[in-house]
Amino acid sequence: MNKLGIFMNFWEKNWDADHVKYIKKAAEIGYDVLEFQAQPLLEMTDDKLKSLKKLADEEGIELTYSLGLDPIYDVSSLDETVRAGGVTYLQRIIGQIEKMEGTLLSGVSYAGWGTPGCVLDDKKAYWDNSIRSMRSIIKTAEDCGVTYCVEAVNRFETCLINTAEEALSYVAEIDSPNIGVLLDTYHMNIEENSIGDAIRLVGNKLTSFHTGENNRTAPGKGHLDWDEIFNALSDIRYQGRIICEPFVMQGGEVGRDIHVFRDLIDNPCEKKIDEEACYILEFEKSMLKKWMY
């Protein structure tokens, strides 16, 4: 049965927050997984990491991690100092995830999050540098038992992997059991001709799945065809995690980085976000029941 999860920054406007609070909240609502931004792991002591892991185990919550890679660590960079520094940075993050007994890192972690500020007629040089970097990073992931999930995101957030087809090409070049594909319905809505066909194309290389509406609100409240989406997941017999990643509040680091410049739900206080999180869980359970079980 698929584990259902929620991204911590549905509630928070800054990337780092009270992880203890949200581990408990995810458990109270009924989720199986809490995902949060991986950068704060580097700022935690080993004792802190162990205490969060212990709490998560007690609450029955799996912790997973995602990353929008800061451009100063861009592993596709044509600047060799930046590229090499990014490799070391990501290897350190994987090491912290291993200490948490975690098994998944996903996101835009194959290039700096954002697009090059130049005219780009050919992205091959960036692609090749990213592949070269990933071949070093993936060895660390293999040693640590971490699956490295590359996310296909829209053209405004990267130039490298925008489609399921590009994600598959990237994964094929790395050729490791510890690399897979993350698809996200929000991004697919922008880039794919058919969301269902994109899911079926990735098939057994799909190792994590993010849900969110066409405008990144809760699934079922926009114009995406969720029957198509869950039917396609059923077609490939997907058994992995389904993590909802809505962003609905303007302001803070999250609003700035995700480009949310208006509140997407009325009165987005904690109580209202809690209600939305409960709704998401029940909606996704209903879709799983309809199409997959």
C-alpha cells in the first residue's frame, strides 16, 4: 500500500521550522510520511538527528527529504570550484540522511535551483557537468543506502530536467540502483502533453511522487484530472510514497522562492491549513481506493 505524506512547508513560510511539532502534527492527522527541506540537517548535531529519528519512530512517521539546490552549490556549474563544492555539499547531506536512517533525497538536486542568466542555445555543457557530478554523488548514496530522486520540474525552475523523458535519460546515464525519478503533478501540468502518459513512460523508475494542483493548492481543488493521474499510477503498479506538496501562503522564504505572491486559500492560519491537510489525506485515500486497491 502506498504511504501518504505531506511537505512540512505547507504550514511554514521559512524552510527551517520546528520539526518536532510537525512530526507530531503529521501523525495526529494520519499521515505516514513527513517530508522537509534537507539543508537544515547540516546544522543539526548528531544528538538532534537521533532525537528527531526517535520521535518519528515513536509517532509512526517516516521522514523523507527534498532539496532545491542553492546555486552556490550548483553541480552543473561551468565554474569548477562551484561544481566541486556542490558535490561535497550533497555528499554531506546524504551522510546526514544516513545518520537519520533515511532512504530518500529528492528534488532539484542535480543543478542549481533556477535557470541560467544567459542566452542558452544548448544545455549540453550543463547537462554533462551535472552527470559528471552525479556519478560521484551517487557512489555516496549507494554507500549510505539512500535513493537519489531527480525531479522533473518546470522551465522556470531549471533548464536541465523539465520532462519525464529527460528525467529518464538522466537516470539512464547514471545507471545506478540508487537513482530514480520524482514526478510532480504541478510541474507536469506545465511541461507534459499528457500527465498520464508521462507517468506510464517512467514506469518502474518512478521512486517518489508529488501531488499538487495546477496552482499548487490541494489536489481536487483545481483543474487537474485526478482520475487520469491515479489511473496511470495504477497502470504502472506504483507502490511508492505519494507526498503532497502544496504551497498556499505568500511571504517568507517559501513565498519568495516558490513565487507565491497572494494567499491561495482564505485566511491561511494554522487551523485552516490543518483542515486542508485533513482534506488532502482523505481525498488521496479515496483516489487510491478507487483506482489502486
